[in-house]
Amino acid sequence: MNEFLKTDPWKLIEEKFDPARVKSSESLFALGNGVMGGRANFEEHYSGESLQGNYIGAIYYPDKTRVGWWKNGYPEYFAKVLNSAFWIGVDVKIDGEELDLARVKVKAFRREVDMRRSVLTRRMTVEMQNGAEVEVEAVRFLSLERREVGVIRYGVKPLNRKAVVTFSPYIDADVRNTDANYDEKFWEEVLTDGDAVQSRTKKSGFEVAWAQRVELEGASFECLTRPEKVMHRAEVEVEAGHSATLYKYTGICSSLNHEKGDLIAAARRVAEEGHAVGFDALLREQEEAWRKRWHSCDIMIEGDDESQQGIRFCIFMLLQTYTGVDTRLNIGPKGFTGEKYGGVTYWDTEAYCLSFYMATAGEQVARELLVYRYNQLDKAIENAAKLGFKDGAALYPMVTINGEECHNEWEITFEEIHRNGAIAYAILNYIRYTGDRHYLAEGGLEVLLSIARFWAQRITWSEARKKFVMLGVTGPNEYENNVNNNWYTSYIACWCLRYATESAAWVREHCPEEYRRICEKRHFDEKAETERWMYINDNMYFGEDKELGIFLQQDNYMDKEQVLVKDLDPRERPINQKWSWDRILRSCFIKQADVLQGIYLFQENFDVETIRRNFHFYEARTVHESSLSPCVHSILATRIGDMDKAYELYLRTSRLDLDDYNREVEEGCHVTSMAGSWMSVVEGFGGMRMKEGVLSFNPALPEEWRSLSFKVNYRGRVLTVKVSHEGLSVDNEGEPVEVELRGERLLLERHAEVK
Amino acid sequence: MNEFLKTDPWKLIEEKFDPARVKSSESLFALGNGVMGGRANFEEHYSGESLQGNYIGAIYYPDKTRVGWWKNGYPEYFAKVLNSAFWIGVDVKIDGEELDLARVKVKAFRREVDMRRSVLTRRMTVEMQNGAEVEVEAVRFLSLERREVGVIRYGVKPLNRKAVVTFSPYIDADVRNTDANYDEKFWEEVLTDGDAVQSRTKKSGFEVAWAQRVELEGASFECLTRPEKVMHRAEVEVEAGHSATLYKYTGICSSLNHEKGDLIAAARRVAEEGHAVGFDALLREQEEAWRKRWHSCDIMIEGDDESQQGIRFCIFMLLQTYTGVDTRLNIGPKGFTGEKYGGVTYWDTEAYCLSFYMATAGEQVARELLVYRYNQLDKAIENAAKLGFKDGAALYPMVTINGEECHNEWEITFEEIHRNGAIAYAILNYIRYTGDRHYLAEGGLEVLLSIARFWAQRITWSEARKKFVMLGVTGPNEYENNVNNNWYTSYIACWCLRYATESAAWVREHCPEEYRRICEKRHFDEKAETERWMYINDNMYFGEDKELGIFLQQDNYMDKEQVLVKDLDPRERPINQKWSWDRILRSCFIKQADVLQGIYLFQENFDVETIRRNFHFYEARTVHESSLSPCVHSILATRIGDMDKAYELYLRTSRLDLDDYNREVEEGCHVTSMAGSWMSVVEGFGGMRMKEGVLSFNPALPEEWRSLSFKVNYRGRVLTVKVSHEGLSVDNEGEPVEVELRGERLLLERHAEVK
């Protein structure tokens, strides 16, 4: 547990100032409104260690690839979401002395994020070197209702004497990424003019304008703006015990949504509107908008305050990161909380995040995530062609923002191809949950058949085995590379072949017009191609150890020295920090769910005993050094009734960042894995699954919890599921719907609650 | 065949000037004297494309590692032999106009290297833009007798009018490497003073001084020296048809051999001595020194001028690169001909070069190569410890100059561990050829037991197979990575275990004192350790395909789609340029001898039929995209009597650079693989092998050759072996010695020739 954070069901609170924790807290207290966000940097100048970060979704720079040894097929660049202008700046002086937390005495400090409304508040009392004691309250939020507005209220109250308070609110567009491959600056100035600045990203040519509208009662501002830096300054004399309060409304407009020539005007308009509405009204809007967001997704855990705070934090971060308003956006592994992983899209989106957004934000939001990949299909086909695949085969990138591959590590870029399976699976997942099968005709089938074509070429015939095999892959377990017949990858590949075949038949039957269009556009010869696909599917090799009754993660896995995680010296963990890469590769230790990832996705295909055997075997060898891992194991542990294990694993996932298990939260929060935490509550303890087209719940509560309740958005209704040790109830806010509770099907009436 | 180069038995000659070929010829005409060397850059200013290169063995810079994705265990730097001061500079003006081949009309051009004496001569006639026509002759060499001297004679003869000729001989120490990872300059100035400059390598702190002594009859020089650039200038008026001839003697002294404070004085002394001896006398010394070098290593091929030139070029380059005078030196893959591969040591030295130097330069030179590794043993132990190995296990680096690993590609650095086997094999090879078994007690055993310890940990027990296995390696075939049970690696590893065991017993028995010292120093428990080693050896898994009767390159190799090289579209070759890395990895194509490398090294263990089956299988799948490959295949082809194939493969190796098969000679020559060409002549066509302690010859001549004769230095004698289609004869210049000719043992008397 994190001794710095107070445990509170709805808030993140810290009550001490510790320079060593500044960067970690910047990550944890980060704000976002789905289209932009940023770290909880201080508004005023801070000369201590800090990682500035303000990010605008989908505004990226193609940073030239850095590589030790070039391999044919590597991409030319890595697209990164950029650190953009520091719009929150408010420098403050007290009697001429700069307020800088690294240089004053901090007598009291409290920072909180109210997760109910996404508002960051900081209150502190400091003693300046000149003897002045002041109280500061800074309140900041990014409007969810008006996605281009950021608001700050910054109040200073001298406590022990009258003081001259100088406010210099500014926007600094002269910023850099710390992760630039070649120490390049990614932005160049277009124009700085009075209260606004416009910048352009080099190469990619995105433009963004920022404008500030500032207000300070009883004072007027002088303009100190210079290239790339908008700045105003005002001074007021404040009596002891009285406050001077600055209001700052910032408009942030990008060329994604505006004409470049109109950007500064747009940003000014937005800032001006914010000012006209006023801080308090904007705050009320914010509260209302967030109330609506929480309505269909809250989770309540009774009897375990830390779990409660943990899961709300996960949901909150996911809501701040993505809202589904724009198909150009997606969910970076760190969301808007840091630069790491470049803010770009991984398979995390399909394998983890989709279920969360689908069941909380609704069908349309989930659909946007599918459309994002559909829009990038042609790039995925180009990507596969670059590697030598033909005839419209598609390989989706490991890492992307615009559909082009950015990653450059051969064992991942070229070999961690199971991502293609996750992208297909998301279509099944979406259709199964929403019933929107027509999506196949609109985009789904094109994606599926292109992915199936890839597998049909990537899988090859082994004359030696008289079976189809898949050679040279990296499974989800990245602690082994270039293995043969990774069970998970082969399993999901064969499933893709079957699902693409079924989907083609469905579209042919139900949407003949779209079917013709697709056949023509994709040169799809259904009969010949699907026959081949099914032939491969029917003759695919899958490794198993019959004696142990388990699926084999990869060929020769059993040749490794079989050591168990429990026998590892704790001082040697995490092994990815303590061991050479070589040693990791040769060990039997597994980074994250691999065979178990497949069993999780296709649970309906395996009986409980099979799941149990595989779980026991692989859990004992899994070090969970990916944040995406414990949640999957937790769900399966619940499935096999091992509630202690399920709970233990859940704790590792839900408070990973709050408790900073891996001592790396200063780089940003593990946003995508938070969706995994949500899954382990709703799909694990809540036991929610689609079973033959019916939403079913088969919950199991950890001993430690008194009760669990969660809300899901299901086909236009919000269902509230309550689980306690005494029983299960479901409340339906919408039209009647059939559900299955603990194996029993029943019709759930509107506003009825079934126990 | 290279249309630019004339075919000549002893010379490399080009007779045309083509700007597009300048860089290639700079590589081919490079000079070296074993301790330093450089590319055949022009002395005078050249504004066209060129790659300047002057290298001093063992003077390196630790260039910070460049990497895409860091892995634990990677080295911090890559040590590179540096491009050092451009000591050959002689700027020339004719009536005030600069002589620059890129800007004048070249009417005649002839450049040659006389391989008999390592002298570079360039003669040309040019027409200046100002109308003057001049003839130029530049002669240059690096003294083999005085290793710190470089000499230039530069003559200019106006042809059509009297002209003022200005010579500006200079040394430019302001130079860079083009392969710097971070565009850094690696040198910094210590002092420039009149006729000398001294520079220091950053970080590594080596210092080198260069001094020039110049002479031009009837003229005096003014000094134009400025920081990092020594320069003198003199003008003479020359009548048409007369010559002005500049002599330049350069002294090049490094802190490897001198006190840093004395370097400039030493360089001046060396230059001054050169001047005192004079150009002609130095040239005679050079001829005599090279005559001696050639005496014990020439190869004559009658009936095939291209092969003749090819093999002499190989021998010449090897002689220029390494002479065994200094254990800090070794043989970089490009020798002194280019920057690529950093001038550092690979397993090429032990697997290819050692045999050449041993049989041509003699025992002591070969021994220096062993001592080089012995001196780096403790670093190899550190290197293994970094990867998690214990108890004095040694892993020699893939790439090194001072014993520390420099390479940073996990699949090579950590996995291409067969290099450890080659380093052990070199000890066997040396002792077998020279009879110097006592080397085991001096250094060999320590190296062997430390390597055996590595294998004993790296090989692990597979409970599934009930055999020892070696997982996660890269064999010599770098077109597959992270494979299990690479036959070659496992074979050489087991051989190491046996040889270390035998060697320990031998030292214990014959050198008890050294044995005690070694046991103590290396904490060697012979009984326990060698029992374990032999247990592993006796229970090791080796893959084979019984049906095909071949050894399996690695587990699951037969799962790959079996395509043959002959069926590859020629437009897709070389595959390392035309295919994605991914596609290469998944294919069955083999970069270079792998199983066959093992069969080559341990030929005595395999009958001809086994060799034949393996040869046919693997040769059909080998693309020979490493210069180290065809020679090994050629030798085995001879062994199985497939002379057409042997000759075809030989042609690919011996003229690889002269004919620039891979269109990359401009980067430098493949110096280490030239030793492979020598092997394919001497060990292949000459059939030379050690058999039970006796030097044996079992030659087979390609149809295309009338005769072959080669010289080898064998235990203090020079033997000359002549092979023709009619017969075989051996001439012995030394003490009587037993040899085996075509299976028949006989005593070869001094100065006797046996037919």
C-alpha cells in the first residue's frame, strides 16, 4: 500500500510534499478529457525534478527510428504523441520572490483529484525566503463538455503580512519530448501573437493553437508575449488574510478539427467562451458531464477500501483517456499520463480495453475502436506486403498511430503477430455483446478476410509432421522469441480462419449487396479461399503434454529447466531488472498470460478441469512482469474456484500504479492494463460472460469483500449487478432483457430487480 | 571478372580513372604493415566521393552503444579502431591551380600495387583547366622493416610548358569516423608544433604523434602548421619535360610503444631516420622484407591467371594486416581497408585466420593469436558473469578489442556462443600443427577449463528428453536465431568438454608445477569438474534425420518449407538485401556453413559418405551470403570428390573483392575470409591435414588448373608442395620430417624432393 496516498473511495489525496515523489504524483494525478490530457505538473515554476507532459490525442511526430543493427522491413520512424505546449503555466511572485516549491518551506500541502468530476485541487501553505507566508489554492480541470477548454483558478492568500502578488499566466510552446530519438525538437512556431501561439509539428505538419484568457480582479495585465511563449503579467497588493484569485481559460484547437488558417481565432473563441461562461458554471458542467459518465460504469466494493479506491482509479483513468468521440483516437498504454510507449496503439486496445468501453460507454464507443482498425486496413495490407505477404494479406502493426508500423525489434515487430488475432477477436467480442452482426458487412468481414489471408500464408506445411505449423513467432510471453508453434498464436489464428469463413457465409446470405462489393473490392474468392482456410484449420498442429494434460506454450517448452516462481529468490525479482536478457530467454519463466490468454478468450471451449490443469501449470511459472497479466490469471482463478489466488492476483492489478509496485509510475500510469483490472472484477468476480447470445452472470466474491456491485451498459440498458455473500441481484434500468444468473435464464423486466 | 582490374600474377593494376570506382579502389589498393595501414586515398586533394581511412592497430575509441531497445547485459560501448590522421596529404598546385582529379581532365591513369613488395604506385597525365599538362607519379609504402614509417615520393612533370609547381605536404589530424554512432569526433588535439601533431583519443586516452620530414630539391619549405594540421609549402619552377619530386617521410608513433611525453620527439626521430636512410634504400629494405614474407607462403597456380591473382591478393592482404609482432593486435574483418566492423576481433581469427598464419608466418605468430585470447580470459569470465554464469565460466565476446564485449544484438551477443568453441579449437589446431603441447600449461588449459565451465552451465538437462540440451542459441547460420540444439554448437561444446578434460590430465601428468598453479588460480577441482563434463558429453542430445542420414542443424529444421537455392528467383538474391528479415528467418535458407562447419573442423570423425550426404543436403540450401562460407564448402566438396563444385565455390571466395561480387568492396575488403580462400587451396585442393600427428597431403586438382604449388612453414621448415595432374611432389628446405602423401607415410629428407 502507498503510504503517501490516503485511502478514499472517490478521491486520490496526498497530504505531504516530497520532492522525490513529484514525478510519481504527476502521473497519478493526471487529467484528461478523452481528446487531450496531461500530467499533474504544478502551474507555477518548479525548479525540482519534474516531467512536463501535455498531450493532444492523434497529434504525433514521426521520430526517425533509432536502431542498433538495421533489419530489412524495419519502419523508418516511430510515431509519437507529442509533449505539447505547457498551457497550464502561472508563475507567481510574492513580494518579488518567485514561488517555487523547491525553494520555499512547504508548511502544509494537500493535493487531490476528485474522480467523480475530474478536478485537480492543490492547497498549500508555504513560507517564502522573504518571510511572507501564503496559502495557495489551485484548481484545474479539462472540460469534458467542451473538449478544447482547460481551466485554472489560482488563489493566493498572504497570511502573515500584506504582500504584493505577481501572477504571470503563460503558455510555453517551446517544449520537447524527453524520449526524442535524436534530441530533436518536434515543434516549430507558426505564429505567436499576444494571447495566442500556434505551432506546427515538423514532418507530420499538424498545427495547434493555444490562447489564454486571464482575469484577476482589480488588476490589469501587461502582455509579455515573445516567440513561442504567450505571457501576461499583473500585480496586486493583497492584505493579510485576503486572497487574490487568478482565473485562466485556455483554448486548445488543432488542425484535426479546424482549418489551419483559423486556428488562432478558434482558440481565442474557445478561451473567450470559457471566460464568458465562467469558472463556476464550467465546473458545474464538468460535474454533470462526469456524473453521466459514471452512471453506467461505477463499481462499488464494500469491505475493502483499498480495492474500492483502486478500481475507481482504473475506471477514472480509462474514462479520462478515451471517450469514443473520434475514430482517429485510441488508447495509448500510458494514456495522457506520460510519454512512454509514445501514446500509440497496441493490441491492448482490442485484448483489454474494448470490453471495458463496450460495457460502460456503450456500443457506439466500442464500434469506434473497430472502425479505427478498419480505417487502417489498407496500411495493414501494405505492412504485410513489406514483409513478403501477398494477395491482400493484412498484418496489423504492433505499434501504430496512423496504421503504419512503428516498432523496430524484429522479434516483436515481425513475430509478435498474435496481435492480428486480437484485432479479429474484437469484432467477435463486439458483435457477441451488442448483437450488431451487421457490422460484418460494413467493415468487419474485410478485416477478417484480410487477416485470414495472412494466417493462411504465415502458417506453413511441415512435411516432417504432416501438419500445418507456425514457425518463428513471439507469443504474448515476450520472454521467449522466435519460437515454433506458440499455442496461443496458433489457436487464435485457426479461430480467425473459422470466424472469417463463417462471417463470409453470413454476409453472403444476409447482405448480398455488401457481399458483392466486398468480393470485388478485396478480390475475394470465397469458395477457394475458405476451403483452404478450413483445410489449414483442420490440419493444424497443436502442442500438448498428454501426461500433464496441458497445452504446450511452444515447441520444446518442456526442454527447459522447470523451475517455479515460488522458488525464485525474491532478490532476483523482477527478473527483467535483475537478470540478463539471455538468462530470461532461456528460463521457463513466463512474462504474462500466454496459453492462459487463449483459454481466457475462448473459455467456452474448455472444461473446468482443463482450465485448472493449465492454470496450475502456467501460473506457477508466470512472473507477471507485464501489467496485462495478473488480471487474466485472476479471472481464470475465479473460474476454477481458487478465490484466494484470484484475489491475490486482483490486488496486483488494481492498485499497480497507486501502490507503485514496479517503481516506475513516474513514467506514467498503466492505463490499458486498468481495463484488465475492470475485467477481473466484472468478468472475474462478477462472472459476466456472453453465453449463446445471452448475458450471463456467475459471480464469486472474495472473502475479503462484503459486497460488490457494478454497472454495465448492455444493449441500451444499464444493468446494476449486486453480489454479496448472501446472494446476487440485478437491476434493469431499461427494456426487458433475457439474462442468465448462475446458470438460470430469466427475463429481467424494466426497473425490476431480480435476486 | 572485374573489367577494371588487369589480370596479373603479382600486381593489382587499374588503367582507367572512374570517379564511381574511387572508393572501391581505395579498398583494393590499401596498404598495411601489420601494425598500421590505410586505404588508397589520393595524396593530393580530391573533391569527389572518397572514404578516407588510416588506421593504427589497437588504437580504439569506445563509442557509446546505439540501440533501439535496450536489453539487460548489453555492453555500454562498441570499441572501434579509429580513422586516424591523414598522414599522406600532399596538396599540389600547378601554376596556382589545384590538382584535383575531380576537376581536371585525366588523360592517362594507371595505379598499381605490387604485391611482391607492398608498394602503391600511381602514374597519370592530366590536363589542368589552365591548360598545363602534367605527368604525376606518386609512390607510397608503409615500411614493413620500420613499422612506424610511411614514405611517399611524389613527382610532377609539366609536359607542355614551364610551370610553377606548389607542394603542400601535410598531416591532418582533424578527422572523423563515418560510422560514429553519435556523430562524435573521437580525437582531441594534444599539441601541434611545426612538423608534428599529437592527438589523444577521447575516453580511451591513447595518444599518437605524427611528424613529417619533407624534401624537395632546390626549394625550401615554409611552415603553415595550425592546430591539428601540420603543413609545409614549397614552390618550384619546373621546365617542360623536367620533374619536381617531393619526398615525404612520416613518423607515426603511439602510446602503445612510447611514453606519452616523448611521442612527438619519437615521431620526429622516426621521420628523420627515414629521411637519413633515404627513399631508395627504404624501398630496397621493403623489397627484402617482403621477399622474406613471401618466401614461406606463396601459392602458384598454373593455367588460371585469375585464380593466381586472386589467391595472391588474399595472401597479400593477410600479410599486410597481421604479422604477429604484438599480442595487442588482431585481425579485423576488414583489416586496414575500411571502418566496417570497427577493426575488431571476431571468431574469424580462430576459425579462419589462425591456420593461415600458422602455416605461413610460423608458430610464434600463431601463438601470439592464442596469447591475445589468453590475456583476455579474465574479461571473458566477467562477460559470462554479467550474463549470470558462475564459478569462473568464460564466454569470449562476439566482438572485442580489449576483451570486453562490444556487440549489441541479443541474438548474436548472447546466443552466438559457438565462438567460445572456435577459441578452444584454435588451441587444438595450434598444438596439433606445431607440436607445442606445453602451451597447455602456459595458458591453454586455463582457457579451456574456463570455456568448459561455461558449456557445463549453458547446457541444461531436459527432463522431457532425458538428455542434455542447449537451448536458445544462434549457430554460424545467422539466418536463424534463438534455436534449440544447433548441431554445430552442441558438437563443438562437447568437444571442448572432452578436450579440456584430456588437457587437464596431460598438464597434471607432464607439468605438475604448472598444474598446481592453475588449480589454485582457477579454483579447479579436476576430478569433480571433468566427471561432470564427461557426464554431459556422454548424455548430450544431437539431432539427426535418420532417413536422410544427416545431422539436423537445429530442432525443427525439417518443419520448414524445404526449398532449394537453385529454385530461388535470381532477382531475389541476395536474400539479405531483397527479403524482409522475417522472411529470411522463416525460410530454410542458410547463410553460411553451419553443420558443415562442424564437419569441416572435425573431419576425422566422419566417413566420406556421411560428409557427402550432409554436404548435398546443406549445400543445396546454403546461399553463402557470408564471405566465410564458400571456402568451407569448397574444402568439403574436394573431400567428397566433387571437383566442379569445389572449383565453383573456390571462385566465389578467392576473387570476392577483386570482382566485387557483393557490390560492397568500397566499404573495405573481406580480409578474414581471405584466409578461407587460402584454406580452400591448401586444405582443399592441396588436401593438407594433420593426421595422427603427421602432416599429410591428399591433393586433388581442379580440371581448370595445370598445376598448383604452395609453401607451408611446418615446424621450422618450409615445405613446397607441387601438385599437377601428373603427380605430387614435396620439397623440404629444412630438417628431415615425416609426412604422409596420398595416404603413404615417408620421411622427407632435408632438401629432398619427393614425388
